[in-house]
Amino acid sequence: MRKVLGVLLILISTIVGVVVLLGWGIRTSLLSSAPWKAGLRETRVYDRLLVEALPEIVAEKMVTDNVLEKAPLTPNDLVAIAQGTLSASFLQQQLERGLDVAFDLLHSRTSLSTTNFIIPLQDVKRQLPIAAQERLVARVQALPICVADQLKDFEKFKSLTDALPPCRPKGLDVAAIVRDSLKIDEITANIPATYDVVVELQKQRTADSNVKTPAQQIVAVQEQAKFIFQIHWYLTLAWIVLLLGLGALFIPHWRRVVQWFAVGLFIPSMLLIVGTLIGKGMLPNHFTVSDRSAQVLANIAQPVAASLVHTVSLHMFMYSGAAAALAVILFTLAYSFAHRRLKS
């Protein structure tokens, strides 16, 4: 009867144990900001966003229509201006700060009303007009010198609002005409000195009263995450109780107590190790999408995903391996103790 009940407890313990070990592997890897930061840094995502993704984003029709509608700048000019204004280190600082805030909110270490996430834009506000002016000066400076018949054409386009003139007069003060045309004050007026992400999230409202605002969605996610973490803690305690109960079935035969406890610990550990190996091998090493811009982003994200999978796998192996090793040690000690008693 004890063995039948022991087998039943092992079956239940196996299911609960796999969930518990899986949960700890995920909580200490994917649900922590450190692996994400490391993955993004190691795969040079910030540099690739500026070099590979930015040209695709600028080439989108919405961007070209809105930004280039009345500016004599090409998408390549916008890319050069953005790359001269933004830096990989700036993107890294803001995204890593965003990750910290996001995971603090997820784990309820802070709330939306008490946290802050402010993106400093003072340098962008100062450098963007300068970069735009320098780019346009270079474009005008590269124009051929006007012959007499072309001077009228230059007069039509010298405001630089819709297109560049076909040529430039000899001796033209290019910097002055660009400065007068760009209206730098108007450009800088539309750029705030700082951008408060939390405040902007709290400002957003939805037209449909049945649809949650972003702030309400964050609170809902916090509540769900808190509930799931609590369930995971309860399952962890339940697994420990199941293992202790499994061993207690065979008191006062202490050798069997330890051996059954070890078996109950070993089975879910090995199942998770094998499952992790199989799952890791089945994951694709490349993502293919039809849209070109999305494909560029997918190519950038793939190494990050691979890094995260590697980190998650290591954590799974760490928890499962430690549990399996403990089970083997306990079983070996119990067997050796019984073997010595038989010899004596």
C-alpha cells in the first residue's frame, strides 16, 4: 500500500516539480532586466538599429511624406542627420533604464504613480538643427556654379523649401542662405527638453470606455503577475511538502525514506533537463517575414532572442541540475549506508 501511494505522490510531485523548476528558471532569467541588457549589448543592437534599421524606418512612406514634404532633404539626408544626432550609447542608456522600470513595475517593486522615466532630449534639441544645417550646407555647396542663364532658376528655389536649386551663384554665402531657410527656431521649438514617459502614459485616454488606458493595462498586468508569482511560491512549498510526505510514508525505514525522496526529486529534474535540450534544438535560428522593414528588425532581434534562449536554458540547467545532483547524492548515500549495514 505504501508503494502504491508513493508512486501516486511521485506522479503528482513530477508535475508540480516541473512547473516549479520551470518557473524559477523563467523568473530569474526572462523576468529580470539583466539578461535583456546583456543580450542587447553583446549583439550590438544599438549600433545595428542606427546603421541597419534607421534607413528602413526613414524610407517608410509615412516618414517621407510627413518629414520631407517641404524640405529639400532626401531619406539619406535624414538618416545622416539622425545618425549624427543620436548615438548608440544614448539609445542604450534609455532602453536599459526603460527595462529597469518595466521589470520593477512587473514585480510590483514600484507603481506607476511613484516611478519615473524621463528621457533627456537637451542634446538632441541642440544637435539636431546643427546636423540638419550642416547637411543642407553640404548639399548646396555641392551644386554646380550657375551660368548666367541659370541665375533665374536659382532665384525660384533659393528659399530651399521644396527642392534644391539646380545650381548656386559663384561667391554665394551658403551657410547664410541655409540658416535663413531652415528656420532653426521652429525646429527646436517642437523638441521638448525632456520626455516624461510615465506622465505621457498617464495622459493617454481611450475613446471606448470599455477599453483600458495604458496606465490601467499596466496595473492589470501588475495584478496578474503578482497573482502568478504567489501561485508559484505556493507550488514551490507544495512540492517540498509532497517530497517530504513521500519520504515520510516509509518511516521508520530511513534508507527507503531517503531513496524515495531522491527519486521524487530526480524525475522532474531530469524531465526538465531533457525538455530544455529538446526545446532549445527545435527553436528556429532565423525569422522570415514578408515586409522588408520587419525583416531587418527580425534580423536584429534574432541574436538577442538566441542570447535570451541561451540564458534561460542555463538557468533551467542550473536549477534542474542542482536538484538532480542532490537526488543522486542522497540516493547514493542511502544505498551505501544500507550496503555497509549488510556487510556488518
